[in-house]
Amino acid sequence: MAPAAPPTYVLRLYITGTTARSMRAVENVKWLCEEHLAGDYDLEVVDVYQQPEVAAREQLFAAPTLVKKLPLPLRRLVGDMSNHERVLAGLDLAATPA
Amino acid sequence: VSDRDELQNELESLRARLTEAEETLRAIHEGEVDALVVRGPDGSRIYTLKGADEPYRVLVERMQEGAVTLSDDGLVLYGNRGFAEMIGMPLEQLIGAPFARCIVEREQAALATAVRAARSGSVRREFTLRRADGAPFPALLALGPLPADGGEAVVSVVVTDLTEQKRTEGVVAAERFLRSILDQAAEPIVVCDTAGNITHASRAALALGAGDVIGRPFTEAVLLEVPDGSDPRRRGRRVLASRLAHALRGKGVSGVECCWTGPQGELRHYLLSAAPLHDRWDAVVGCIVMLTEISDRKRAEERQKVLLAELSHRVKNTLATVRSIATQTSRNAPSLDAFAPMFNGRLGALAVAHGLLTQTGWGDVELGELIGRILAPYEDGGGGRIEIGGPPARLPARQVVPMTLMLHELATNAAKYGALSTATGRLAVAWTVGVTGLARNVSLLWRESGGPRVRPPDRKGFGTALIERSMAYELDGEARFDYRPEGLCCELIFPLSLPGESLLQEAEASAEQLRSDLESRTAL
């Protein structure tokens, strides 16, 4: 893994302000990324209340939603991300044992 | 094969999208989401699900400012607890009621204007709000448009209570006001805190203080003494401290006499008053001490004391004179009936003397005037019966009463037996003043003529005795009687005591003192 190379995983987490679920989602995603992606990722957290137009662009249905933009295929995961197995499966990382 | 592969890929993709859709539905179903995004004609909108806006709600409910939303026609749609507390009314009564009810009447038109303007932009303005109990208070209103469903305009209002801020401004203004009063006050005024330390002092008070007085205990900074007591200054401080403590307990103190000694030894008298200072909750926060200078009054009081003592002395003297007159008259009066007119006449003469002395403020009396007054009742109206003449001679106060009484005796005697008892009789009173060095001697001649023939009396009458005794003991002079057949001739010779006589005596006394001092020193 060349340090200068762009990250393999590009993730966007859409949340709604400071609700408990949104906070939990941020914590869970952050933890999973650190555990399983070893720094090879780019994560941005977006508050849909502050940027409602992004929600439309990203074709979101609900929040919190985690969007895996890269690597393709694009995947959307809805919820507070507390079921780690399901999140890993959604990110096509299920093959890697936790 | 390619068709088959293509179909396989499409199936995979559809399966993945189905999984995603099922996942989303599951998450929504299981309550894992906070909001749904719904696309409408105006773009997407986020619908917050129940519970998701809780933190904001808590934030709004907990903030000290009032938060209100208003409908198009100014009704309160929502109000937070802060606003309810500010207004002092339960939320149930506030919501649905016109917001204008919370504003004083005279500002309601301005509020309506502000609400209208707030639909298209934010507005900040101070208003006077009214509590449920009617008490007004100042508040800042920040109004602005709030996006709402259905297109109907909603206005949000954030209300900040400015009471505290205004109070602070008020305190600053009051402080400035107090300062200007203290600067203008002619009297010493001092404000102390609850510990008795000076926080404010007028210019006059600063002048009384020893050095810098602000921040120091009043009883140390301004050295006042309360008269009497063994150690006046120490006692004074204790007394003042207890008076201040009294004022700090909420009771006023007034009229404590105290005095102040300046660096040059000048003494000033003051009346000290102290009153507690209350804050608006009636708690004592200090006291205000005022000093009223009464030095002039004190001096007047002392002068009055001296005058009273002098008056008492004169009254005693007068009473002694009256008693002596009464005794002498009763001893010489042949009967009680004869006593009354004689006694009254003599008292009358005494009154004449007092009248003259009062006129001159117990100073010298002109001899000619005195004689004129005494003889005035004996003038027969036409004049010319009595002749009075002599150079100016001012009779010192202490000689006035005896001289008056003597002249009275001579006059009554003349009226009874002498020249003034007949229509043809005449009286001439003439005097000369002889000056020998500092001494001036008066020689007064009383000469009657034209009356009944006179022969020397068999025995000395009261009048004669009085005159001789008075001349000898009170005027330091001499009386000579000559009973000529044509009329009595009486000569009174006496020295006028000099106005500066007492000064001279004092000077002589101090010279004598000096001399003896010198002698004792040289002896040592």
C-alpha cells in the first residue's frame, strides 16, 4: 500500500444533527473503519439538516445512511450501524474475518 | 454465452438493489433511522421522525431566553419554558393567545410592524414586555422568518430579558448621580459598606479625613471626638463605632454631637446622623453618615451662657438693691400708708436707671439725660421751672443706679418740702467736669430757690443718709448739704470711673505679675 495512493474506500455518512442514533452511527463507522480498513479510507460525515440538498443528490431515503462510493459497486446502508457484521457485509468486507 | 452473462450480471445488480431496499425498510421498521428524505416538487425535504429533534427541543427548552413562534395573525403557536417563566404564566395559557398580550399597550403597534417585517428578514428591537401580574420589564426581541409547511408564514421570536442589564446600567447611572451629589454637597457626607469602611465621601468629608479615607474604617479615617469621657478621642471612636453599627442594623441615628480638631488646632462642632442604606430587597448594604456643622450654633450657645450668667448677676444685684430700698423705706416710713408711695417712687427711679442702661446696652449713660429723666415728672408743663446744664459727662454703668436713686431722693424731697412744692419755686442742676491727669471729677450742684423757707432738719432723714452713704461707698465721692433759708443747696463731688479703667487694672496686674516673675528668676 503506497502512502501517496488515494484511499481505496471512500465513505460518506449522512446523519441528522446530534441525535443519539446519529452519534452512535458516527462512533460505529469510525470504529469499523479503523479496525478493518487500516487507514485506507476517506470518511466524511454530513449533517442532512445543514445540507438538505446533498440528501437529494445522494438519493437518500433515510438518515443515518452510510454510502460506500468506492470501491464500486455503490452501496447504501441505513441505520445506526450497530450490527457490525451487517455493515461489513454491506461494505463487501464480510470475507475478512473480524 | 454473452446474453447469459449479461442476464446474470443484471440479476446480480437487481439482487443487490433488492437487498439494499430490504435493508432500508428493515432499518426504518426497526427504528434505526432518525429521518426520512422525501422528494417533492420543491426538491427533497427531510422529515424528522419522532424523537430525533429531542436534543433541539431540550436545547430550546433549557435556554434562558424565551423562544416563541407566531402564526400569521400573531398568535403564539409555540413557547418555551423560559418564555413562560419570563411572563409568569403557564404555557397552556400562553399558547394560542395573542403575543401582543405580553407587550405593554403603547408598544403594540410597533410589535405588529416588527412581526410583519420579520416575515421577510430578521428584526431586532427592544420592547417593554408585561408580566402576567402587570409588571413591565425590558426585553430584546429578535424576530425572523421560520420555514414552515404549507407556505403559511411563521415568525420565530427569541426574547432576551434585559432587566439585569438595565439594572447594571441603572447602577452605573445611580453611581454617577451619587458622585455628583457628593461632589456638590457642602456638608461632609460619607457612605460606608457593611463593615463600616468608607466607599464614598463628599469633598467636605475628604477634607476632614486624615490622608486617604476611601476604603478605611470611618472611625479611623475621620477623627471625630464625642465630648466628655476620660479619654475623649478613644471614647469618641467607640461611641461612633457603636452608632454606625446601629445604623448598619437598620436603625437610624441622629443628632450625635461630636467635634473635630484640624491640623492647625481649629475646632469644629458637628451633629452626626447615620442612616442605613437598603438595596431593593430591603437588605442593609451599608450606611450613609452626614455631618452638619454646628460650630456657629455652639458659639452662640456659649455666648448665650455668658449672657445668661451676666443677666443672672444683674438680676441678683437689682434684687439686692430692691431689698435694700424696701428695708430702708420701711425703717423710715411713719406708717404703712406712707410706705407704699415712697417705695413705689424709689422703684420707679430704679426702673428709669434700668431703662437707660438697657438703651445703652449696659454701657455709659449721659449724665444730663439721666437728670432730665428723673426730673421730667416735676416739670410743670410750661417749662423754665427746672434748669439743667453742664458739659457732656458719661456716667459709667455701675454709677448709674446709685446716682439715679440719689437724684430721686433729692427730687422727692424738693417736691414735698422744697422748691418744687410751690408754684414759684425753682431748681437748677449744674455740673462741671474737672480733669486731673487721667482722672475726671464731677462736681454737681443742686440748688433750690423760691420755695418755702428752709431750716436745717432736726434729724438726718432717709434721703440724706442714703445720699451720703451712696456717695461715700458706691461713687467714691462726697455729698455736701447746705440748708440755706432760700433753698437747699447740695453738692455732689465724685470721680467718673474711666471706660478703660478695667483694662488699666488688668495691665497693672500683668505688669505686677511680670515683675514678680522676673524677681523670682533673678533670685534663682
